[in-house]
Amino acid sequence: MANTFTDEDDALLSELGIEIEKKTQALRTPREERIIAGFEDIQKFVSDHGRVPQHSEDGDIFERLYAVRLQRLRELPEAVDLLTGLDTGGLLTGNNFAPISEDLDDDALLAALGITVEASPLTQLKHVRSNAERKAVDDIASRQRCTDFETFKPLFEKVQRELDSGERETRPFELKAEIQKGRFFIVEGQKAYVAEMGEQTLTDQGRTDARLRVIFDNGTESNMLMRSLQRALNKDESGRRITESVAGPLFADAPEEGDSTTGTIYVLRSKSDHPMVAENRELVHKIGVTTLGVEKRIAGAQLQPTFLMAPVEVVATYELYNINQTRLENLIHRIFGSAQLDIEIADRFGRPVIPREWFLVPLFVIDEAVQKIKDGTITKFHYDPETASLVLRPDK
């Protein structure tokens, strides 16, 4: 039976001049164990193939993995110290393969090579992405801080205001040709601005491409290829293009060639006997947009809460062509939002309703606003209830 010694036994032997050699087992951290195991994989590759692993785009995926790992081990002093006793072939001190650009640790190696694996063995591949897919993701992900973001921040703020006002809108991304300098997109939930676009070149497949400087609204930027941005937008189900702001008239008094959608801005007065309406009848107006006939739109007004459950009078109409009804209506309501009528009425079932399209605005101001919509200057103004006039916005 093996002898065991207590602390008292050790003390007694020490007094007798007898030294006890205590054998301790070196414990390695999980990271050190992984470094050793990874190095042994590389040694096995060298033994099997008679050469160190090389990194090439069309090479074997595991050889590329081992090549990247070997370079990283050579660059880590802790790894060199740990593996020196195991490096019988001089792999850590050799200089017999080209440097590799990946600056990754072992955890990121497989991801960089486009491989998703189980938590255990590296050889159990689950999915291997194409180089094109990997580069597209890398381009989007490899962002850096935009040092001159203050130059671009006002552009993002202006775009957001124009989206809110209806001057711009978003729509699904469709074509690579839409990617141009000065345009905005939404990718991975962030607004992206193409600040610079290099000279277009042809890929080996004969397709056009160009290097872009893309600024993101979170203060980062990326120098990506046009085709990478295209792939990212196509892959992102919520990827969108932000249209240009409306330049010039939003609509005209007469149709032009190619105009197809006809609509009408209408201004109504209510014949309701509600005290607030009765006291301000000359100022209380409903402003709306319809692509139907106005008479059809107001039919049965006395039964509809949106018309204050009362007959209405049409006091002005403005014909327009090639319109986006929702955008135009939102724009008008934003301009006069400060004068929205705060009123609650009961519908025919007695339920309370708060109509949203009624405003305390003189008719002549509505007419002025329509003229500014026509000439494209309306976005510079807002309605001031105190002066009952359109005034320039502070940011203009």
C-alpha cells in the first residue's frame, strides 16, 4: 500500500534532515490546451504533406486554416514560449511561406474562412459560404470610426426630416445602377450614404464595380466595393433605397405627357353645430387629398366622424397629376400641425372620436401653401398660429 504523509510527518522528516520531493502536476489553461492541440494539427499536416501549409483563395480549406493559425502562433510570444519544446521541426522560427493578412485569434479563424461549425471538432463542417458572400459580409462588418462625421451628420438629419415630411420615401432596393455617389440607403437597419465613388472597373466576370466610401448614421464608415453593397442590400430583407427629395413642383395645374394618376386637394368647411366649429366656422377647415372625385369623397358626410358627423361645404379644390396621395397628405398635415383642431365628437354609435384632418387656418393661407407646394418651396416653411401666416423654418 502506498505510503501517505501528513504535515506532521513532513515536519518530523525535515527535522531529521530528510527532504521530501513533492511532485506537482503542471496544469494548463483551456487556452493553452487549445494552442497545443492546434499546433499538433499543423505538425500532422506537415508530416502528411512534407511541407508547411500555404494560404491561397482556391486552396484546401483546412490548409488555409492551418496556414493562418501558424502565422498567428508565430506572432504570439506566449504561444512560442509554450510550444518551443514541442517544435521539433522549427515551424515557429521558419520563414517559408508568404505572410497572411488575417489578424484573428483561434476563435475567429473559422469564421474568417467562411465556415460555421459545431462547438467541437473543427473538421465537422456545417456550412461553407462562397468567397463572394464572405467578402460582402466582411465589407459591411469591417467599419471604422468616421473622423469627419460632423460633416455628414447634418445630411442624415435632413434626410430624416424629409422622410418625415414625405419629401423622400423608401422603397425596396432593385438594381446595382441605383448605387451612385450622393444617394442614401438603409442596410442592416442603418442609413448609409455613398459619399465617394471611385472609377468603375470590370471584374474578371466582365461586371462593373467600383470602390465606395460609405458613411453610416452611427458615425462609422467603410470602404467597400459597389457589388458588396449591392449584395448586402439584396440579402437584407429590410434593405431599402431612400429616394431623392422632391425637386421642383410636386404637382401641376395641367397634366404632362406620361402623367397617369390624377388627384385633388380639397378644402372643406363643416356645417356642424358643435360650439367650437360654430364660433370659428370661417377658420375651421378640413384639408385632404383624394384620387376619387371630391363629391364621392364627401358623400354621406353627416354619417362619418372624419366629417364631424355633419354636412360639409367644398370651398376650394386644386387638381394635381402624377401624385403620391399619402406623401402629399402627410406633407400638408405636417405644415399645419400646429393648428390642428382639438375636438372630440361621438360617432353614430356614441363612441368618442378625435378627427385629425381639421385645422384652424384661414383659407388664404391654405391657398398660399398650395402655391408653395407647386413651386417646391413649401419645405422651407411652417404655419405660425400666432401670426396666422407661413414663416420660414429656423433651420432654413
